[in-house]
Amino acid sequence: MIFEMKHITKTYGKVVANDDVSLHLNRGEILAIVGENGAGKSTIMKILYGLEKPDSGEIVVGGKPCRFRNPSDAMAAGIGMVQQHFMLFEPMTVAENIVFKNEVRRGPFIDRAKTLETVEALSQRYGLKIDPGARIADCPVGLRQRVEILKILYQNAEIIIFDEPSAVLTPLEVEALLETLRSLAAAGKSIVLITHKLQEVMAVADRIYVMRQGRVVAERLASETDMNELAVLMVGHPLASYDIGRPLTGETLLETRDLCLTEGGRDVLRRISLHVDAGEIVGIAGVSGNGQSDLVSCITGLRSPTSGTVTVCGRDVTGRPVREIRDAGLAHIPEDRYIWGSAPEGTLEENTLMGKQDEEPFSSRGIVSQKEIRHYAERLIGDFAVKAASSQQKMRELSGGNAQKLIVARELSLGTPVIICCEPTRGVDIGAMESIHRRLLRRRGEGAGILLVSSELTEIMNLSDRIYVIFEGQLVGEFPRGSMDDRRLGLLMVGGTLADEQ
Amino acid sequence: MNSKRDSHKTLGRILDAATQPLVAILISLLLGAVVILIIGKNPVAAYGEMIRGAFGKRVYLMNTLKRATPIIMGGLAVCIAWRSGYEAMGGEGQMILGAMAAALAAYYLPLPGALRILAALLAAAVVGALYSMLSGWLYEKFDVTFVISTLMLNYIANYFAAYLCNYPLRDPEANVYQMQNAQTGKIPSFATLPPIIKGWVHWGFVLALLAVFITWFLFSRTTFGYKSRMGGLNARFALYGGISPRRMLYLVMILSGLMAGLGGAFEALGSKGRYVDQMIFSTGYAWSGMVAALLAGMNPVGTAVASILLAGLAVGGSTMMLNMSIPLEVCNIIEGIITLLMSVKLVRIAASNRKARKAAKGGEAA
């Protein structure tokens, strides 16, 4: 047993984040902690990593009781954490980032040659391939994550915590990550994996704790359980499977014709022509960074396309301001909830009002009605089961999943015919994911046309009536529901053709 | 029960917000005390003298309120711009041009009584707003940061006004050999802002309080307040939600410049009765306004309170200087330290924002 946490309790105000949680980790083991957002899994890891202090309970590392005041203490005890958001210096090289704070020195100077050598050796020892001289800014996300891992290994961590490591990765990168986890465990490191992706858990974990509402509700060996059981333990009830039924397609609500976007001489979008009809969900499948975000920006008015047209409900809105496009009948669930989708420092009321601020009854002649705004916010919080203490608390105080629910609530409640929906369930737990999917399907049933952009292929395949595949700014295929499997779609997504299959 | 809890929370929030300003004031007073000790005086007596000199008698209090008037307006200008995310510091230039415009309109326009005052105020508001819009335009068209453009425009305004009152518009009755600052012609008394009651502060102070109320109302009760706050909290979110950033930029700049311009007008019409060279520049009204707004966390009512305190510091400081022969610079030191301590917070916020944006960007790149 390399560490043990005994009877940890942590409360924030009235909210009990961890309620008498006890768990342990064995050497060379991959331990998964699964649970919905707000189940307390991040809190328990923050306590272990010294970012939070428990109200009561004990941490024992290597047989000795420990008290971590900050992450440096935890690091000194051999505990490292790979955060969801990487802490890397983009203009600097891979090697420089890895040795940061513990540079290889010769006298007062940094020994560059030795640094490269050390990093190279480290990378070979753990089979984590990197180019030590590459600049972080030029590295894709998967590589950046690898750099984070190496940074922790360089500091001689024995225990490595991964917080939702696959949330930001492409399917191929996820494969590589899982391989990395296995090899780290084989090299004697102990791994804690916090996630809600059960496939990954089943693929790599040795042992699993399931958390719900701040407590550990189950402990299972991976060999003794399966995804269904874990899912039920997580949400507390069996999951619905999607049988979305036949679409009631009607008139075309959203159409783009030959949409092009050129940026700095680079063709970001190439002649994108697509349409979304009433009563259907149209998925855009693609590895992220192939023009999805740019396409959505051009449709929603955040950017103007170089050429081509965008039509919303019969109105040509190409290059028009956001307000006009929204008024034409479009709602937009943005891909990043904190960058575009909300003001984290604003209250929930302010965040739910966005888009309706000039409408009755929320305002009239420029004067706002705080009562109406509060009622509306409280209604959405209630309707969408957002876990919030008050409509006046700040957006950033909500957990990621709840923030996402609130944004989805806001946009779907606009009741527009067209909904642009990007990564609606990124970083969201199963319960919230299910509820968001159900809401989307309900809007579809009511005749809305939904454009779904997601890097989760399963999400696209589960929900879409029709799928476009995008690769390097171009639509490379269009398929009706059920005509494609994920392997073939995956092939198109990385630039292959169906003829390549053989 | 519920409302009680809410009021509790509000109180808590106010206390939270007030912690740093109070600490800043306390530290600066303590450091001021050290300075007073070094020059061999009794700080307790000195501060007693200062408070008495600021608020102790009606005359003193009225002097304080008179000085507070342009500071409040400069503070509101900062509140409006900064809350919306535009860190503009052009209050000084706008105030100078506003004072000049008001002084000229009140001196030259052939209008009867109150109409002339109205025209002067209007001229100041328009000039202030236009000058403020100029920095907005530079920002929109050429990406000139507000800090640079507004600071430079402040100098331009001051020297332009200096030119006007030294040469073409110099007071025709002034004695050329007089050793005093150049000034424009004396405004006839019917066109000035008179005292509310004889011996009291002039009407400009009342108008400034009205402006405080209007700003408070704008912030908390209007869609403009909502939109500008959202733009300040997350400009991309505002854009995404259909708030036109361009429209907001100009609206905010106009309002902010209008407040500063009027502040200049109140000083020219209520206090000096003309434009006197350097009257805004050397007194640092706009900067005190900025300190007040910082102290109040961009809350208009708080800004008014802080403005009066800062005005008291300066007015009481001169009494302290006279009665205890402590140099007035001690007050400047105190205000300087307050600014410094409040800007620490500002820098920290800016840094954490930058960090958050960067971290968030890492996620976005995925």
C-alpha cells in the first residue's frame, strides 16, 4: 500500500464534498475513481495533492501520516498531478518545460546539452516519445500531455494523478495515453485516474472506486465488474439507451453554400455546403481542429466568411452581426463554456439572461426587471436540475457539468428553430450528459434543426440523423444514420478514403 | 428569514469588498505617520488637525465638498469605462477640455441666465464625450491601447488649453505684467454655478451627486449596465450573446467622457469662474477620481464617498500644513500609497485574468 486516505471529510459551506471517504492505492496499480460531476472525486484528489485541506481525516503516504500545505509538499512526498489544463510555457521547448524549477546546471548556468540528454533518457526509460527540442507551441495536445507526465516523472513522482486526462484528446491520442498509463504502471508507478469515461476505465484500471454524492459507494476490481454495473453505481439508476426514432424532417432551416474562410493565406474552410432540416440532428464528425470551430464561428456571426452564404430560416445572414443571426432564429451552445459561453465572474442570473436582455419581460425601454430575471434564472436552474445554491452565486462556483447544463438550458430555452450545438457534453458526467441529450432530442421532436459538432464520435453516432465528416476544412462525406460504423468514420476523419479500407 | 439571510450576505459582500480599501487606507496612514514622526511632529495631533481641517467646521467641510465635486465626476468616468473592461485614463484631458469649453461658452455665448449655464454644461459634456470617443476610435481602428492613447491625449488637452488661455482667448482684462497663471475671461456671475445657500458648496456638488445616482441606476437597472458589465467580465461572451462590442465601446466612451467633461465644467463654473491655466492638471482631480473609483471597486456610491475622503485629505492637509508646519507633500504620500496599494490589486487581477485566459486557451486548443 503506497498511500491511504482515512475518513476524509471536506465541506464547503453547507455542501459536503467528501463525506468520510477512505481509500488506498497499491504500488504499481492503476486505480480509477469514477463518479458524476460533483460526486467529490476532484475534491479528494485536490486534498491528496495539497490544493485543499480536509476538515478531518488522515493521509498516510509510505506508512507515515502526512499533512500537505501545498502541491510542493505533495510533490516532495512523490505525488504528482496531471491537470486538465496544462501548465506549460508555450514559447519554450519541451525539455525546458520538463526541467523547469529543477534545471540541470553547470555552475550558475543552465547546461543545455545535459538537459537534452537527461530528458531524452527520461523519455526512453518510460517509452514516452517526444522531441526534446520542439517548442510547446508547435506540439499538439496529446504531446503536451506527455510533456506534463514527463515533468512529473522528472521530479521522481511515485504516484501520478490524472484528472480527466482524455477530455482534451483525439481518439488516437486517447489510445496512446492508455498505453502510457499501462507502461507507467508496469514501470512500478502508481496511477490514480479520475474520469467518467467508463470505456477507458475498463481498458486500463485494476481497481475502481465509485463515488456518488461525496461518498465512496462501491469498490470493485476491474475483473469483477463491467461498464453497465459501474454506470448504474455512478448515477444510482439504470441508463436509458437511445432509440431516437425516425426523424420528422421538414423544410430546410439552416443552409450554408460554398462557405469559405481564408486566414493568413490558409484555407480554413473550403466550400462547405450543408443543410439542416426541421426535426433532424445533423452531426459533424471530425478530429478537432479541422475547421469545426471556424465553421460554427462563420454560421453564428462570430466571424465573417470569406465567401459563400449562410441562410437561417430562409434569411441570408452571411456576415451579419450576432444579434441579427440570433434574431433570425438561432441558438448556440458554444464549444467552450468559459471562453465563449459564460462570464465566470458574473452571477447565474446574469449568465442566464444573455441573449434575452433586450426582450420583454426582462427589460422594457432599456430598464431591466430584476424580478423577472431572477424568476427566469430560478426556473431554468430548476427545470434543468442545475445544482446551485442561489441564482445570485457566481458562475465559476458551479461545477463544470452544472455550468454546462445552465448554458444548454439558456440556449434551448430560447426556443429557436435552429440550434448550433458544440461539444454539448464535454467534461460532463453521465447523468448530465444523458439529460442534455434528452433535451436535444426533445427539441428535435418539436421540429428544431440541430447541428451537432462533437469530438466524441459515439455522441455523434448516437444522436445524429445524418452525419457529415469534416477533414482539413472540407466536408469529405455525408451519411444517413446507421450506414456507417465508427471504424470507417474514423478513417475518413483522419483523411483516409473508404477505398483505403482494404 | 430568507431576506434576512440575503441582507446578511449583502453585508458580508460589502465587508469583503471593503477589506482591501480599508487596509490600503490604514497602511498609508501608518506610513504617513512614520513620515510625520521623521520630521519630528506628533502624528496623532497632525491627523487630528487634518480631520478638523477637512470636516471640523462648515467652511472646511464646504471646501472639502467643493474639491470633491470634480473628483467624484472623474471617479464616475473611471467607473463607467473600467467596469466595461476599457482601462481608459483620459479623465484628465476630458476634464480640461470640458472646463475650457464651459468657461468659454459661459463667457462668450450671448444667452440669458440659466440658459447660458445649460449651454456651458452641454458644451462641456459634448467636448468631453468627443475627446473620449477619440481614444475609443484609436483603439478600434488602430489597436492603440487605452493607457497610451489616453495618457498622451491628456497632455495634448492640457497644452492646447494652455495655448488658448495664454494667447487667443486670454482674459482681455488681465494685467499682462501680473505674475499669475494665464486665464480666460471672468464669467458673469449669473452664468456661474452659485452656492446652494450662501456660504455653502456650489450647485455642481449637487449635480455630481445626481450623476452618482444616474450612474448607479445605469449600472444596476438598465440593459446598458448589464451589457457593459458582461463586456467587462468576458468580452467574448458578450459578443457571443449578440451584444455589439463596437456600439458598447462608443457608448461607454461617450458616457465616461461626458462625466469627466462635466466635472471640468463644475470646477470652472462653480469654483474658479473661468478657465485658469493648469487648473485641472496641477490639482490632479482626475487621478484622485481614479483612486476613489479603485477604492470603491467601481461602485458609483462608494466612489462618491471615497472622493469626499480624498478631498478631505487634501483640504485637511493644507490646514495641517498651516497649523503644524508639516509639508503638504505628506498628503501626497498618503494618496500615493493608497494608489499603489490599490493598483497592486489591479495588477493581480489583470495577472490572474491573463493566467485564466491562457489556461482556458490550452483547453480551447484541444
